[in-house]
Amino acid sequence: MFLLVGAVLLLPTGCSSSGDGDGGAPSASARQPVIRPSFWVNPDSKAVRQADAYAKKGDSADARLIEKIATRPVAEWIGVDDPQGEARGFTEAAVKAGRQALLVLYNIPHRDCGNYSQGGASDGNAYRAWLDGVLKGIGDRPATVVLEPDALPHVVDACTPARFHEERYALLTEAVGKLKALPHTRVYLDAGNPHWIKDPARMAGPLKRAGIGKADGFALNISNFQTTEENTEYGKRLSALVGGKHFVIDTGRNGNGPAPGGDDPENWCNPPGRALGTPPTTRTGEPLVDAYLWVKRPGESDGTCKGGPKAGEWWPRYALELARNAK
């Protein structure tokens, strides 16, 4: 059973001003929500550090803007050096706080077709060893896992060479099975977004071959900007093709929807004028939508485009813009 409390109720205390009226950002201890959300809020995130840095130098306006990110639960992307230690650290911290960890596994071989987030495990055996570390780290603690963003859409759009497809399906199927063998882990396979693989029928077969039957569902809009409404309608159509599976939507940066297409082939990469979307919550009002989540961490770059740092690096200017534009 999906025992989660709506994270939308995450409300920082003293966000407008501190107790002595200096207008600074709240301390880490003051960031605790009035009602605990389902997912863990990392007290040492990049957003928290940035908000504290602005507050210390007296920039209370920017500190309050970054607090819109710092006080929300966002996903933790498991690295390659110590997957067991990271997974254990995040899940143990979440349990101590009475919440659960939201994790992203992003290490599939031939990742991202050599683009800004290229990399991944060197081969299938290296991936299996990395995954085993993650499994040991999670153990019997509760966790929700978004599994391998882009991996299946890149098979469908033929960006990933055909010679790697069978291995990818096998690795994803194994990952779903092993993660679901843990007692308290939920798994969502990434399924792109409605402006990438526009016909959901093209995603249905790959999802089935990747183990959607054993997964809890699929994930949409990871690291993208498509509207919640479009993702919901797309997800319903896709769900009907894969046995009525539920899904989650990344709403971290879709508050203003996608950037105008124009002639920019990288309108998905650090587009200007975007905004934070609906805060994380499991109270979606949609029976098939298990949660709105912030999977791509708002404020981290999509890559070295439009003046951004390399993919995954914290970019204060972009974080401020997302927060400033939030409705």
C-alpha cells in the first residue's frame, strides 16, 4: 500500500523573516515542516547551502527565493563511487526523520547517447555490481526509485544504437526485479514525456520488455518542462496500454511549461523564463497519478548550454530565476 502523506503541506516556519525581524532565511532547524511530508528533505542540499550563504551576507530576498527549493523534498541521484554508502546514508537519514528517500538510479551503460550527461557503467556486469551496492544500501528501509531516466526513450528514438538494446532491456528488467524484491521499495521506469515520444503506443512495448509488469509504474517529464496537464493526459493513454499502471510526474521546473520551440534544437537545455512547478505531493487528485515529484533538482544545470555549467552542477542564477517565476 502506498502509505504517503501529501508533501504539498511542507511549510517552512519563519520564511518571511527570522524571529528578531532581520528578514533572513530560516535556519536548518527551522525548515522542518508543520506536517511531515512523505519524502525526506536533505538538510545539507545545495539549495540549503545557497540559502544559508545568501542569508549570511544579508541578501534576505534571494535567500527567501532559494528557500522555495531548499524546503522541498527533491530526489537524490545515486553516484558511481559509493552507491551502497549513498543509498544507505539517504535512506537512514530519511527513516530517522520519519520519512522516506526519493532516489534516482542513472548509470545505464551508453547513457545519454554521448550528450551532456554521457557516461554510465562500462558494461552490463559493471552495472549489475553498481546496482547490487544500491540494493544493499537501501535494504529494508522505505524508498521510491525512479529508474534510469532517458534509457527507454533513447531506445525508442534510436539514439541508442540497436546493438545495445537487448542488453538494456535485460538490465532494466533485472533492476526492476531486484528492487521490487526489497520489502519497502517502489519503482517507476522512466517513460520520457509527451513531446519526446509523442505516440504512447511506441513506449508501451519497450516498457513491457523492461519489466513494467513488476514495477509500480512509470515516470514522466524527468528533467523536462512539459505541463502537468499534458503529462497527465499522455500518462493515462500510456497506462491503458500497460495494464493500468500508475505514474508519477516531475513538476520541478514546469511551472511555465516548455520554452517556445522556435529553431532551437536544445530548447530542453537550460531554457530561460521557466519556473518551479507544483510542489511535491501525493495528493494529485488523479487516481492514476501517484505523485508530483521534483526529480531533476531545480537549480542544477542541464549541461553546458545557454551559459550553464556542466550537467548536474548547481547554478545559482538559474535557481533564482526558477524561484522568482514560480506562481
